[in-house]
Amino acid sequence: MSEHAQTTHEAEIDHGNRSTTPPDDAFVSYISSHWADRSEEPPAVDPVAVATATRRAALGAQFPGERLVIRAGVMKQRSNDTFYPFRAHSAFAHLTGWGSDAEPGAILVLDPLAGTAESGGEETAANHTATLYFRERAGRDSDEFFANPEIGEFWIGARPSLEQVAARLGIPTAPLADFAAGDGDRELDDPELARAASELRLVKDAYEIAEMRAAVAATARGFAEVLAALPAAAAHPRGERVVEGVFNQRARLDGNTVGYETIAASGPHACTLHWIRNDGPVRAGDLLLLDAGVELDSLYTADITRTVPVSGAFTDVQRRVYEAVLEAADAARAIVRPGIRFGDVHDAAMAVIERRTREWGLLPEPDGVAYYRRYMVHGTSHHLGLDVHDCAQARREMYLDGVVEAGMVFTIEPGLYFQPDDLTVPEEYRGIGVRIEDDVLVTDDGCENLSAAIPRTADAVEAWIRAAQTGA
């Protein structure tokens, strides 16, 4: 048994200077006794258990005869003796179905069945046996129960038993102390295993698609609540924080948390692609760019952006820019179907961006240089699922140059950003940033815009703001 196997937290903390728990035997005996019996009834099997078994078999088939170790990860230290909320590694969540309540330090091990090393990688229903190791809750007769602020139930709440997790996830469990690393183990720091686990998520199964729909629906509720709160945001010197707080509250009510740090960018801040300070004012006459997504307890997340006029109406220039971005988004979505190259989606959007910026007289004479990329430096699409930028370890030939398949979920998010000090554009454009981002599901003959219910056209956005603030 290795010390590493027992690790649940990134750092070991000495609490000796803070602890005032009486150390004598009499107190220990008293605090360890007179507790009501706990219900040990096993929970129902989670619906995801069938899907995760299929995923594990598909991954194992790529590594016949090899032992695969998928760690959930540990609690990350924030400062001194405080830690960030735990979120399991996405590959671990995908292969186990254990989401927001996963135990830090847990390890999924796929041990090869005898004879699979000679299978030549042929897919079989059972090529490995799975065991899920985690640090089980301590009995109430132990010091850990009341004296350990990192894992003790007195401090962090009830924790599951091995039997309960096994019943719920359909995976045999064992104490974390029983795990022993082997010299030939493949772990997620191995590029080949990380790539395979990432590519396994490129096409979503029915359970994942249902979760994505739910994440988008929760995100839509958050966006509507932000619009209703725009007057309050405009009245506060840090109005962007009001926007962030309103959306993040919805994420906590309907899910686990936000899928990534919310971008609440008003006015010229919308030209900063990853503006997450969110400490600026929300002024009438400006645009508010909200890029946000709810992460469910299953850890699946949406990723949606809408750009809205704070005062409820676009100016002529704002509308011109907005409608160009909408045209680019619609052009990209129109080509999505099985069989195209993933990168073609970006190319379709950028063709519109180039044409419109050239029509406006913003670009030098054509000479083969993509000058229009000055105003949109990011890509148009990325895969979406357990990670906001899902499947990131996939090979380029499976991702950017890959063939689009039914069941894929990805974003379409063109934008135009005219920095406030950009002398290549007329003054009326400076400080305007617009992005429109939707989450699409590839179907057998096209795609479905999962976020279509969130208003997109300029007229619909203006009507949406009016309705949100009047209750009409």
C-alpha cells in the first residue's frame, strides 16, 4: 500500500494550533457513543450505470491486457488550510457516472481479464473488470469522525459507504487503502490514455444528450433572470458583479455550479474575450455580453452567450454589428450535418465576418492576409460536455480536422470585437463587442440548436428585455 494511494487532499495541514478538541479518553468515549443507527439501505441504481459500463468496455478494448488507472483527483489547496470545492476529473466522471458528490482521492481501476492481451484490441463486452477505490467514511468510534476537518463527517457532512456507492453506480468498490499501483499501470498522465479517454466523449450517448438539454434549460432560466436584474445592475457601480451573482445563483439552485467563470462584460469589456473580473459598471447605451453556463450535478455544462443592449434597444451601429455576427452564426449552423469536416463550421462563419468587415471599409486591399481576424481572433466552435472545452486531448484529425458525426455536441460562437483604442475602425465602432453562442446537437440529417429558445435576433432580444423587466 503506497502513501500516494491514500491521498485525498493536495496538501497536509497541521491543525495543532487551532484544535481545542479534548484529547482525554473520557471525552473520546462520550463523543463516539449514543448516536442513532444510520439507514444502510442501498440506493437505486443510477440510470447512467448502463452507459458507463459501455464506456468502460470501449476504453478497455483499446488497451487489451493493460491495467488502466483513472484518478478522480484530490482537493486543491486554496490557501493555508482551506481548499477549493472538489470536482472530479472529467474522464473519471465519464467512466463512473459519479458527479458532484464524488469522493476526493477516488480511483477507478480497470484490470484486464485473463487472455485479453492476445485479443488484438478486438472490442468485447467485457475486456476488463472495474473496481472503484475510495476512502470510506470512518466509524463514529474513530478520531477521524470528529477530529479531522478535511474528511471527518462532523466537519463536511455525511459520506457514503462502499456498499452504497457500489449499488448506485453498479461498480464493485474497495477501500482506498487496498489500492496498490503497479509498474505497468497506464494513468491519465499517459498521453495515449488521455487521448483515448478524451476521444471517447466526442459522440454523446442518450444519457449525455439528455443532460446537455437540461443544462441548456437551466442556463436559459439564468439568462432570463439576468435580464430582469438589469435595472439593479445599472444602478450599482459594480453592475457586472450583479449580473454574475444573479446567474451564479441560478447555477447553484439548478445544478452544481457554473461550468466556467461567468463572463459578464459590459461596454468595452465585451472586447476582452475572457473578461472574468466582472467589476465594471453596466451603463445604459452599452451592450452587455453574457457568456455563461450551468454545470449540473452530473458535471455536464452548457456554454451560451448572448449580447444585449442594457437600455433595451440597439443603436444603429450596435445593430449592424450584431446582425453581422448573427448572420455568421446562422451560416455556420446551416452547414452542420454528419460527414462535414469540423473545421468547416469555422470557415463558414469567417466567410461572413470577412465579407461584412470588408463591406464596412475596415480591411486593407485583399492580398491573401486574413486581416479580418483582427476583429475575431478565436475559433467558432468547440466540443461541449463534461468540460466546457470538451475532448481537448483528442487528436487534431479527430477534432478540428475530424468528420462530424450524429451525437456530437458543440458550440457555434462567432463574434466581432472592436477594441476601444483600435484606430483601424471608425470611432462609432470602437468599444463594441458582440458574441452570439449556441450549443448544437448533430442529428442524422443536420443539427438541432439546443439553445434556440433563448432569443437570438435583434428584434427578439429587444422584446425579451422588455418582457423580462415588465413581467409581460
